[in-house]
Amino acid sequence: DAGVTQSPTHLIKTRGQHVTLRCSPISGHKSVSWYQQVLGQGPQFIFQYYEKEERGRGNFPDRFSARQFPNYSSELNVNALLLGDSALYLCASSLAGGNTEAFFGQGTRLTVV
Amino acid sequence: QQQVKQSPQSLIVQKGGISIINCAYENTAFDYFPWYQQFPGKGPALLIAIRPDVSEKKEGRFTISFNKSAKQFSLHIMDSQPGDSATYFCAAKISGGKLIFGQGTELSVKP
């Protein structure tokens, strides 16, 4: 079975631009979460979606938004990019809500110049 | 109260030795504690996890020890190998909620 797949793997954007990151969860998994990992730090929670509904949001500005589609894949959108948005963006997939195991994709490395 | 504190920040161990990484938390509502292993340029990989009703869990060379009263848990890597060199993250979660990660420990196993 394929694991969590994220696209693209690397991305370079200019300040002020918009970016869309994509995630396909493990087959059968209905929950997707997004995390931001700045170099040298642990991942920070951005959003959680379960059954296409937002179930949690971290301490990130409104420039960050996400959605989950009927096939449980998800998009993370970031508007008006800042240099500080440069990070590894991780998608985690889990079977359901609750305390089921979360499996991460390889991430999208976003560089804002 | 939402923090998970991890130590040490970096660790150097000889091949065959025991690597020990410690984490502490404050929020007693946390009820799931996973450990992740991350190699450079890769996403975190789930290594082993424990729930607070269990004091120890072992999977191969990896063991989690959990002390509920002290609100601490640790990862022990027995017979450490150069291939174990990676960054390790502890995390904690409230049922249905987000993962709160520690700051990470960079482990280097010398041959």
C-alpha cells in the first residue's frame, strides 16, 4: 500500500505569492492533519480535518487555509507568503479521529525568497 | 501546559551502547505518547507509541518507559547502531486532538 503522498516535494516562491500544497492520505484513512516544521524544531500543528470537516486549527494566521475533498485528499493554501513561511510542510494521515496512529508524508519543502 | 519538553538536544553514543531520550509534560489530559524518527529531508516516521495505562512497551531494540505520576516518559534504544543516527521526537496527544511535539534530539551513533 502507498503511504502518505505529498506534492510537490520542493517549491520556491516569492514573497507575496500564493501556494497550494497537496496531500493524499493512506487508503482508508479519513483524517488528515497539516504541520509546519521549521529547521531545527519539532512540527507545529496547523489544521486537522476529519470526514471533510475542520476539527482543529493551530495558532497560525488566516493566511493559512485548508480543505479536505470527498476522496479524503487535502490541500493546504498559504496566501501572501512571508520569508518566515519557509519550512517543511508535513501532512499526517490517520484512520479516524481519536488516538489512532498518525503517519506522515515526506513533506513539501517550501522556500520563500 | 500544552508543552512537551525533550532532552537532551543532542546525543552521541558508541555503537552497541544504549541511547536514552527523555520527555516531560504537564497536561494530564494527554493520553497518547508516540515517538517519531526523522532522517534529513524526510518526514517523521512513527517508531513506537504508548498509552498512560501501561508503564513500559518494547518493540525490538526500542523501549518506551512511562512514569504517569512524574509525567515523564523516555525512549531507550538498545544496541544502538550507526543506522539509528537521526533526529528523534517525542509527542503527546489528547484524544481526537493534535500532536504536540518535543523539540527533538539529534542522535549520532559512532562506529
